Amino acid sequence: MFNLPKYDIIQCDQEYVYSFVSKGINGTHHIFVKFEPSYVKNIYQFEFGPLNPLTNLIDTSFIINNQDTDLIIGTAIYIIDLFLKLNPKGIVRFSGSTESRSRLFCIWIVKNLEELHNLFLIYGCTLNNKWERFKKNNRYEAILFKSINTYT
């Protein structure tokens, strides 16, 4: 069961696309989440951010600064959990658009690790490009999420 704070979500008409609304000091921002299939079977790249009005693509580098980071990441994790329940063989890969975003995501994971271990097997890609079980205080360039329900 998912017990972390989150926004309400909407599953969009497109396959593997969800959305939610960030509400904070800089107003409301419609955030889109997409799971992009990779060239490796069952691995999906996780992307999220507002739509760029010029390209109509998710802008993963946009900075909202709405002071709702915990809600945004909690919602993103909730969507990953939903996606993996619908795609039990799937593995979701996340890497931030910048090193600081990857670090922020890892800090949030550490803060909520006990809850997340009830949902996922979590792996991190070290700076030496080696995958390992996610550990506190390690720096990772990317994170993998796999539902624990597929291993029981």
C-alpha cells in the first residue's frame, strides 16, 4: 500500500502517460509523466515535467520551484508503482536531467527508503557504471525500480 503524500493523478489517453497538477508558491503547473520503452525489453525510461509549448514534448529541465518537491516526487513514485502493477515484468529507469536532480531524487529515496522497500527492489548505477542494490550515502547516476510483487 502506498502511504506517501502525493497529488491526484490522471491517466492520459496516450499509452504510458500520466499527469498531475503541482500547486505551490509559483501557481499551478501541469506535470506529465511518461514511460518511454527502451531498446532493452521491459525497461522503460521515466520522464517527467511540464510540456514545452513549442515542441509539445516533456521538458525534463524545467524548474518549477513551487516548494512542493516531496509531493511531486511522491506522486512520481506512486505513478511508477501503478505502472509496474500494470506491467509486472517492467523495470523503470530514472536519471535526472542534471546531476543535482539525480542527487535530489536519491536524497528523497533515502528519506523514504523504508516505505519504498515495501514496494520495490531499487538499484543504483554508480559513477563507475556498475549497478548495485541502492545504498544510503552512495551517489548514483541512475536508479532502477522493479516491483517486489513479481518476485513473490
